[in-house]
Amino acid sequence: MFKINDVVVCIDDSIKPGMEAFVKNAYYNWIKKGAKYTVREFLQNEGIVVGVLLNEIHNFEIYQPLLGRTQEVAFRLDRFRKTQSATKESYLETSNTILEEIKLN
């Protein structure tokens, strides 16, 4: 589990189809896959999904209808990995990609 001030790396910066307009309006700043960030705060979001705020990215507070309150938009925790495990994961992902390319040729 992450702690405040942990350095994490983004492993998923994708936006679900149909959510592009929402993300563009709600998030002034978006994350980038492979970029490192520092955990600033966690938002429990009433048990819906744990969100993380980052030192390097600040967004505006907006009204969250599901929560019934205004707060800064956060990123899903599963979009990040600690830097050590991310390095291992990136290595495995690269290795698997290379193996798939070898199989195709």
C-alpha cells in the first residue's frame, strides 16, 4: 500500500471511451504514463474508489454528485505503482512485448 510522500509511477493514463469530455472539463491537469509523482493525500470517496492526490499535479475542486460534496478531483489509486515494483513491472511488460514480437516473426 502507498503512504503519503511515496514516489509512484503512473502505469495507466488511459481515458475510458465516452469520458473524454468529462476528463477535459474536470481535470485541468492529467497524469502521464511512465511519469513519477509524489503522493500528497488519499481520498476514501465514501468507499466508492480510493483516489490519490499528487504533489506535482493540482486540479480544481468540483462538485462530486456521488459524494454530495465539492473536492479536488483525484486519480484512481490503481493507476499507479511504487517506483520499485513499477520498474519490475516495466521490465516484465517489455520482456513480454519482445517475446510476442519474436513469436510473430
